[in-house]
Amino acid sequence: MLILGVESSCDETGIALYDSEAGLLAHALHSQVAMHAEYGGVVPELASRDHIRRVVPLLRAALAQAGRSLAEIDAVAYTRGPGLSGALLVGCAFAEALALALDKPTIPVHHLEGHLLSPLLSADPPVFPFIALLVSGGHTQLMKVTGVGEYELLGETLDDAAGEAFDKSAKLLGLPYPGGALLSQLAERGDPEKYSLPRPMLHSADLNFSFSGLKTAVLTLVREQDEPLTDEFKADAARAFQEAIVEVLVKKSLKALKQTGLKRLVVAGGVGANRQLRAMLDDEAKRKRFRVHYPELAFCTDNGAMIALAGCLRLQAGSTAKPAGSFSVQPRW
Ligand code: KG4
Ligand code: ZN
């Protein structure tokens, strides 16, 4: 079975071809980050227009990479939500129209299921069941994953997502959008002893998170400084922020493993690229004898490969693909 995957929920256009036997054959991606940078955040209207410009050339590139033709595609999977409605509609219209023309079915995919299953694209994939820590710009969740489509939400953020907290704190430190990755680079030069920020909900009995207070704590630190902020201060504050957020993410993940008795943790979503988070989890895994799986860096952030994979696994798990032709998305799915 050859599945085409289409991702367009936010500011990345991703197209991929996944074969149920041979695995990932090709993936093509265009990031709009540079385009939105001058506005300090994603501009939804510009995002939609750019997805329109990119989908066809990316499809051609993916087909060429895989050495396949349109006629060989068995089904088209696409992100139905959650995300920006205009952006989602571009991917939906493209996928549904293509499938209709090819007389093939479509598989609408939940964006987070794509992230959740993305570590299965790696050479040494995790086996079910596992705990998934989903940390992206829009979501922070701990899930118990027993199989494809079998997800139990164990805990989630009550306010900001982890990536959002990274981006907002980066902005407070004067870093350009999207600041998450830049903040983490800066943090590597910071002194971990200089400032100590609160660890929100670290000791709460549940598996929920809250990060908006942490962002406020960064704001308080910034307000205590003279303008302009020095590079040294920025690095130390970035480090303090990262130490706090990483500790909470790691401790809650350990708690989820302990509560469920599971021995495998999968980390997915953009914040999963964070080096300090990975180092601390690897360290705990050695000490507490569990395994941690990460998606390859290219599949941590949004991409079409995870959508093609999720669509393929859904079909294999018995979900039925729909006849093409629908035109609806679920921005708040
Ligand atoms: O999964 P993703 O690409 O998009 C969403 O679905 O949200 O995640 C993007 C988020 C952004 O908030 C970005 O700042 C954050 O992931 N991010 C990082 C790092 N790289 C990306 N956060 C912390 N450390 C990083 N190295
Ligand atoms: Zn995402």
C-alpha cells in the first residue's frame, strides 16, 4: 500500500510517500519560518497562501524522490486538525481533490497522532505499549499508548504549551521568532546557578502541567534588569527557564512511567528536539532502566512523513478510508 501524506496545519508544508512494506520512500518539506519571522509570529492568511504555492511542487519533488507516479498511490492521508483553519483547508482541499481525481480514498489524520507515532519512523522503533510525552508549540500531553488509535490521556497543560512557553520567554528576552530553539542555544552558555525559577506543579499529585507562571517569572527577571539586556543576563535567564521547564517535563514523565508500570517513553513534538531535555531523560533512563525513543530530528517538528505513516497504520489497524470529496477540517479537534 502506498500512502501519500499531506501536512499543512501551521507554518510547514509537508508531503511524503510511505509504503506499508518498504517504509518511508520520500518526504519533502517547506518551512515558512523565515516568512513569518518579520511579523514575530505566524500570520494565518500568509500561511494559507504559501501552502497553496507549495503543495504541488512538493508533491512533484516527493514523487521524483521516490521514483513513483501518481497512479501508484493507494490512499491520501492529510491533517484534518487541530491547526489554523485556512492552512488546514489548503491541505484538505488539495488531498481530497487529488484523491477524487485518482479515484482513491482519503484518511483524515489528527495532527497529534502524527507526532505521537513519528518515532515509529526511526530505524529502532518503539514497540507498544509506551508512554508518550507530546511537547509541541500547541500541546503538552502525557499519553498512554497501547496501540494505533488506543490513546489514554494521562495529563496535559492547564494553560500554555511547553513550546509556547519557550517561544514567549524567548520573546521576553528579545530573541526573534520562533525563539524556542534559539533560547535553548543561549541556555547552553548560561550559568545554571545564577537564577532559580519556580517549577510549576512539580509536586502536584496529577500528571498535569502549567507553564504560564514560568513565563511570568521570566518577565519579572527581565523587569529587574536595566535596558538593554546584556548577553550574559539573557543566557543566564534562558538557562534558568530551561532548567525549570525541563525538570518538570522529566519528573512528570517519570511519574507517568511509575504509575503505569511501563518501561518505554516516547518523546514527540518540536520541544523533543531540546538537547537538555534529551540529556536529562537519557540519564534518568540509564538510572531507572527504561528506554527513551525520540523521532529523528527532521520528524520532531511538523512534517508530512508522520501523517503518511499515521494514515497507513490507521488503515492497517482496520480504520476505513473515506471516499474522497469531503471538504471540512477540525481546527480545534
Ligand atoms: O511540533 P512543532 O513543530 O509544531 C507544533 O505542532 O506546535 O513544535 C514547534 C515548537 C515551537 O514552540 C518551538 O519553539 C519548539 O517546538 N522548539 C523547541 C526546540 N526546537 C523547537 N523548544 C525547545 N528547544 C528546542 N531545541
Ligand atoms: Zn506539530
